[in-house]
Amino acid sequence: VLPEPRFEHRHRGEHTAAADIDSRPKLTDTWCGYLEAAGREIVRALQWEPTAFPHFTEDGQWRLLSVEARSRWDGDVYYPGNWTAGFWFGMCWLRGVSSGDDTAAVLALGRLDTLVTRAEDSTTQDLGFLFQPSFVLAESIGLIDTELVWPAHAAARMIGHRFNHAGRYLQALGPIGDARFATTSTIDTMMNLPLLWWASARAADPRLFEMARQHARTSARLLLREDGSSYQLSEHDPVSGALHGRSPSSAETACQSRGQAWAACGFAWAYAATGEPELLAAAERALAYFARILPEDGVASWDLADVNADGPRDSSASAIAALALVILGRFHPDPAHRVELDGQGADLLIRLGVDCLNRDERVHGILLHSCYSKPHGWGVDGATGWGDFYYGLALALATGQVTAEVALGFSPTQLQS
Ligand code: GLY
């Protein structure tokens, strides 16, 4: 049995000298660096078609993707379509929360309608990524009125149609009921559940809450290995829903760091929503595994089992894991542990700022050294829409720029009463 490592043990070591700690940036400096980089992104966005949004960068330039791009197969290659446009909106709201500059919010509000048709998209489970950082966060911050948030409710209901009652999971990928996908569940869906937690709180819809809770429980039981690492996919019997098999994200990958981070953060969010000890334990196990393999600079390798120091890294995975730490730092039942988790989250955010926060206006994006997909060769060593957003959300929560209720979209007492 391996000892349970803590984030602080891995990144200190010889760096614990008092002088080193004193010379490190503070969390507020990192947040200011984020706001500056976000400000440059707003200026850049003025040049774009209003229906195209940052997906990932290559050679320091955004690859923009139409919000209308739907998931599809081309031969044997699956293209997930645009699951990332919502993150740009979230980044804009975050830029506005403490900068005193409403340019970003005004620009983003003017483009919000471009997302609306995706609320009826039955080809993907990733509607949570599209609608939670955009409509839901805007409503939680108070930028849009409750009656304008109906597309996010529609998107939540659409995800609900993916629920497989026999297997108690939400169908991964692909059109609802498509035989190629109807029997699959993926760890990534854990981070689409926040849309369902929010919708069930706002609309007092116990049905959506129950689907999200069942999916989270199934994922905790089937998609985490004994050591806390995650599978990417589970496959189920089409009739009974029983487990048939599990697999990582590709044949060469043991455990993709981003999937692991989606697990940690998705379970932390699910614990905040449900208060269920099983989901807290799942979040802690996923985080402990992440900590065990995290290099000293805080930037995860794309594949957590990749011992090759030159392999692709994915800072977006580390940013998502940092958000998990900060969320548990608010909601862990043990007050002493809350303080510890919050400190570990802040420390990871600072370390990411040192190596990955973009300070060069010629280079696009905010959080550098992410990787979308190593096997596809997509966005290797660049910025990503989700890395930029979740890094900002974690920083905003850790620095108190937004409350936990705003960041999550609900107050736990609202859902658990
Ligand atoms: N669709 C989520 C991801 O690629 O991580």
C-alpha cells in the first residue's frame, strides 16, 4: 500500500527554504496576472467572427471553432465538435468580476445568443461544458436575469434524456440511443453534472438531481481503479446495464491526466451538491492519485503514467485539480482538512502561474503548456479554452472574488434540504 501523498509533500522538498517561499508570488499576484492576460484575450476577440470561439492553440495561435460544429465520425476518427465555446464566456465574466472593466461582459453578452441552438443538441453529453460556464455562471454572478437562462435549463433536460435507467449512467458521446454509444459511460461526464445540479436547484427538479446522483455513484464505483486512477470509459450490457468492460482513453494511455482531473473536480462538485460520503471519498481518492504523480512544477504530464519527462504536459489538468482542491477546501466536513486543502489548492495555482501564465501578448491564450490530445496531435503544448476558464474559476474562488455559491451555481443547503 502506497502512502497517501499530499500535494504539499510533492512540490516542496528542497524548495521549502524560507527565502524561496518568500520570493514566490502571492495568490493575489497570480490573480492579477490572470486578469491581465484575460484583458488581452478580450482585445483579441474583437477581431473574431462572433460565432467562432477559442478551442486550443497551435504555434501560439488560437484554433477557432464554430459554435455550430457538432460531434461526428470521420472514418474511424471521432470529432467531438464544439464543446468549448462556453469557456470563453466564463473567462469573460471572470475578467469582469474584479477588474472594474465591463468591456468583457458587454462583449460576451452580445455573443451569448450564438449558443442557444446547441441546447437542443442530442449528439453530445458535453452540453454542461457549453452552458455552465456561460449562462449559468452569468446568472449566478448577476449578469443576466433568471428568465434569460432558459437555454441552460433546456440543455440540462437534454442531458437528462441520456440517462440509462438499467445501468444508472448518462450515455457518453454520440447521439442519444445510437447503438455505438448507448452502452458507454465516460469519466468526463462528471464535469457535465454541474449543469444538472444547478438546474435541479433552480427548477426544484428532483428527477434531474436523482439522475446526476445515480450517474456520480455509478462512476465512483466503476470508473475509479483501486489506486484512485480513472478509466476513461465503461461499457455496459444494452439490456441489463451490467458492466461489460472498461478502458483508458487510448491503447497507449494508462490514465489521462485530464480525465483524472475531471473525476476529482466532478466528484468534489457532486459532494458539494449531495453531501454523500461516497462521493467525497471518490474525490479524495482521485486527488490523492493525481498528487502522487504530479511533478514538482505542478504541471501534470498528459498521460499520468508517462515517466518520460519530455512527454506532453497538460496544465489544464492541474488547473482543474486545483479547482477540486479549492472546492473541497470549502466543503470538506473536517475544518482542519478544509484549511489544508485550501492551502494546497492555492499553492498549486501559484506554481502554475509561475510556469504557465502567459505574459507575452503575441502568444494567444492564458494558461500555456496544456495538451488537448496527444494521440490526435491536437493542441500539444498550447493554451486551451477549458484550461483558461477553470484556472480563472479556481483563482477567483481561492481569492474570494466569487463565493462558492456563485462558482458552483447553487448553495448545498438548497439541494440537500
Ligand atoms: N470532452 C472533454 C475532454 O476532452 O476532456
